Amino acid sequence: MPAAVNEKLDLAYNFVMHTSRNVFLTGKAGTGKTTFLRQIRQSIGKRMVVVAPTGVAAINAGGVTIHSLFQLPFGPLVPGSAVRENNINREKIKIFRTLDLLVIDEISMVRADVLDGIDEVLRRYRHRPEPFGGVQLLLIGDMQQLPPVIRDEDWQLLSPYYETGYFFGSRALQQTPYVSIELTHIYRQADQRFIDMLNGIREKTITRDQLADLNQRYIPDFAPDERDGYITLSTHNQRAQQINSEKLKALKGKLRSFEAEIDKEFPAHAFPTDADLDLKIGAQVMFIKNDISRDKLYYNGKIGRVTAIDDDQIYVECQGDREPLTVERVSWENVRYALDPTTKEITSEVIGTFTQYPLKLAWAITIHKSQGLTFERAIIDASSAFAHGQVYVALSRCKTLDGLVLRAEIPMHSIKSEQRLDDFHEQVQQQTPTEQHLTDAKRAYQEQLLEELFSFETAHSLLHRSRKVIHDHSGAFSGDLMLLLLQLTELLTEKGRVVARRFVRQLPGYFLPDVLPEANEPLRDRLQKAGGYFHALLTDEALPLLHRLDTATDNKQARDSLFENLDELEKELISKQHGFDTLRSAFDATAYQQARHKVELDFVPSRKKNEPAEKEGSTGKGGLYGALMKWRNELASEHGTTGFMVLPHKTVTELASQRPSTMDELMAIKGFGKTRARQIGADILRIIELHSGKPAKGSRRKAV
């Protein structure tokens, strides 16, 4: 691989791995974009998912479709429309909240409004206002290939909001900077004359002489030898199907049909080949999967001919091979992203498989379905090209000019040009980053992580929201709750927020223009001391005070609202606690991210951890408080009412705390009166007696 190619791939790799900058990776057909994605998947330490606009593209990329992951509707996504409301399960929300990198393959086929739909989902569930909720994007594709499909009626709805339907028209993407890296070395073709033609078509600079040279490959009434393995690339699916059907029907011999084995979830639109594969001996077929065995006998796009068929094997002869290949059934996996309960990493969970012979009839295929494939010999029927990029995609599938035959001459007007794409390509070339840009992005990324770690603004906001819930429902909670919450607020403000702000203002004095924060020794010493201070503050003072809060109440709305805020507050403080702990050795961006994500995935609110445990006095589930609540709820269920109507929660709390032993003491409890004493007083005194170990005065002990 030439050094220049290595430099561009290394640059792209480092931007993805060690910065938070969004990356648009582009390049001509056959320049190794798919290989780069495979390398990223194997080596990156960030938490990532891969999506693609179509089912087949998603299966090929080892990811899922955009619409399935983000639960987006298939129609136009008009900004601000209620149609974007979606029901996303907790598993996906956890993935979104801990996601570092989102890879979108075949970005040329993604509409601008779909990218904005992704942005809206990520902002909402990550609770962050930055574009895409702060998630880094890796966008892979070639804008000179197939465009997004936008119907006229859809564009009428979208055009008031977008200047273009291409992905770069996304309003969210325009709010965030991204670097563009274009791969230029072509691996698929080696003939420079053919490469120059393809570049001319791709960039709409082909000369009339070059086009005339290309049209020399037009051979009227071309009838190839069936053994040569030519495949026709057509602009329309109906024409491709017609050619395959006619060719198969013309063959003599018995028709054999092979039914795919479909296990669990595998949608029809993502089938890589026919679920019912019809073949005859002599049929021209194309492999649609790479051979993953050590021998690598076939690849996606290899053409051959069926020479024999057994019950469980098909024999395919390919030109250049010494003997026919023995083809057996293989499986494709439909995946969805999930969280591994042990490693807490985002994993590709297989939710369904499609098992079939990796073959499809290949006298003809649509240009659209040929994207990403490579052919030794092809007949191009692109004179009726109706979409930008079709001619280029079709021609660039071929490895050599000699292996290409034109069904009709390609007119200049079929090489469609679009000024908007030309302008974008020029902009892309101007955005190519340098090594200095990479260093600056690394430094900015590490500084951003440090400022995030030493910020107590989120905790401050959650405390404010918690106090508001208690203020708005003051009668629903114990009086001590607000006092303790104010105490916690004062602690985190004076010892946390104020001190952290002062420290962050000092950080720029330690940052050096030529040294990354991770390698800055004076900064390292300062971070160790600050980390120790804040870690102790959270461990010894803030979290113990938070865990003392008595949030019990009968008001479900108030309880749910308070729990939502306090749980987020606890998780925020524990996340910082673990983040500060990583500073004990040295600041490491990767270590900090991993610590933060581990908390996000492992976090269980202390109230839930403590629910099964018996506590001292009034709050233990197995103590007096628990016995009173159990009795109350059973009585309410028996009479078809609510527990609150039998006995308010605050009254239960006071009963468990005061432990009255007489009717007079019972009626002195707030929320109790003569009526309740007459109806349920004896039962309550009896429960208290059983848990205090001494008889209640004025009550008769009953056998239990």
C-alpha cells in the first residue's frame, strides 16, 4: 500500500479513535472504505454501533438499519412534527446514553431529514443539547454513487426546511464541524486508462474523446458465450428479473428449488438472496457472500455456472478455477445491539438468521444492488440511467475495460451532473485535515473531558428540580426531607460547584500548546490533588447525606418525579466519584470514559438496593414499618380502595417511629382520630405490640 494511502487511513483512524470530531470518509469506488470499517470494528475501544439506510447494506456492514435502531417512521421527517415521537425501550436508551461513536455506512443514500431524526433521538435520550447528543459520527460513503430516494410528494413537505435532500443538508450536521478525508488509491482497477475514464465520469469532467473511447465497448447484438460469465447491469429491476427468468426458462433440465431456513427475526426486505432459490444445471449464478474459510474460494460478486446439484450441495464452475467449487448453505445474521450483562459492552446480538446457498441468478442484476460488488465481465445497460451516480456505479463494478461491454452507447446527457454535489465535493477537499489538525483535536478532546469531569452543573440542576418537586408537594413528604436536601445543596455548592469552578478557571494556565493533557506532568500533579479532594467530598460527605433522604410518600406522581431526579443525581455523583478515582495515577481519556460508562450501565439506585433489606426502626421493610404497610395495603385491597384511604403514608411513618401503646397515644398521632381509632386502632396496637415485644396497654393479646 503506498505511503500516501497509509497516511490518509491513519489520519482517519486517529480522528475516530482519539478525538470527538465527526468524520466523513469518502473516496472513489474500490478505494477500501468497507475494509476501513472492518478494521475500526475490530480495534476501536470506543462504544460504537453501525447503521445503514437499507436492510441489505446493514447486513453487509454487520449492523442494523437506521430506522430499526432509532425507531424512525419511513415517511418524511418534517422538523418539529409530532410524528417523531417514538417508543424506545430501556435497552436502546442505555445504548444511546453510553454511545461514543455512531457509524453510518452508505451515507450517500441517507436523507437529510433522517439524519436530523437521529439527532433528535440522541439529544432527547442523552439529555444533551449538542448536535447528535454529543455522539461522534463516522459517515462513510461516496456522494458520486447512488443518491437518497426522495419522492416528489415527500420533497414538497421537506423543501421548506431543507436546501437539499442529501445528508449534508442536515440542519444538525451544519451545526457541528466535521473533517473530510478522501481515499484516492483505487484497488479494484489497475488500468490507468480505465481509471481516468471512471474519474472523468465520477467528477463530470470526461472529455468527448474519452467518452468516444469508452463507447468503443459498445458491441451491437453482443451474444457472449455462456461460459464467459457475463452479467448484465440494468437500471430497472423489472428488466433484470425478466432477463434472469427468460434465461433460466430456456435451459433444459429439471428445475430445482431450494427453500431458505429462516430462524426467528429476519425481515424479507433484508433477504440477501431469494427465499425460494430456483436453479437448473447450466444456470449462471453470482456468489453473494465472501468465503470465510481459510481457502477463500469465492467472493461477493464472483460469477460461475451450476454444473451439478445434489441434495445438499451445489457445484459451481468459475472461469480460472481448476475445478468446480462445492457450495454449501451458509447463514446471514440479523443483529440488534444489546448490552452484555458481564462486560457491559455494546454487543451485536443475533436475533435471526437466514440460511441459504450464497448464490443468486446472475445473468442480470440492478445497478442499485451491484453497489459494493466487483465483476470480471459485465454488460452495462445504463443508457436509460435516471438517477445521479448510476452510470458511475455500473461502470466502476468492472475490474477492466476489456471485461466491459455496453448494451448501448452512453450519451453525454446520461452522465448526470448536479452542481450541488460538485460544490460539496470541492468543500470536502478543502476540509481535509492535517496532522496539526489531529493534534489540536486530540488536545481539545482531552480538555473537554477534563472540564466535563470537574463540572457540577448537572448535579446543581438536579438538586434544584428535586427541591421544586418537594416544594410543589410539601404535604406529601416528611418535613426533614427538604432540610436535608437544602443541606446537600449547600454542601455541593460551597465545597463542590464553587471550588470546581475556581479550579476549572485555573486549568488553562496548565494547558500547554505543544503537549497533550495526558502527557503534561505539572497538570498531572494538579489533577491528582484535585481528584483526591473531590473524591473524598463525594465519598465521605455528599453520597452518605444523599442516602439519608427519606423519600417515602403515598403521592405516586410526586414520588415518581422525585425519584427520577434523585436517581439521576445519585448516578451523576457516583459517575464523578469514579471519574475522580481514575486521576489517582494519571489522567487517561480512555480510562475516564470507561469508568463513566461502567457507572451508567451498572447503576442501581440506593433506594432499590435497600428495598429488600430490613432497616432499623421505622423504615425497615421487614420491621414495624413494613408490617404496618403490608397490613394497610392488604386491608385496602380487601375493601377495593387505596392504601392512602386506609392510612396516609406519613401517618404510617409516624406510627412506626413513635410506637404508641395506648388509644390516647394513638389518637395523638397526626392523621389519626376517633373514627380511625374506633375502626382500626385495636389492630394497629396489636401490630405494634408484636414488634415491640411488650403488651399494648388496654388491648388483649390475640394468638397469631
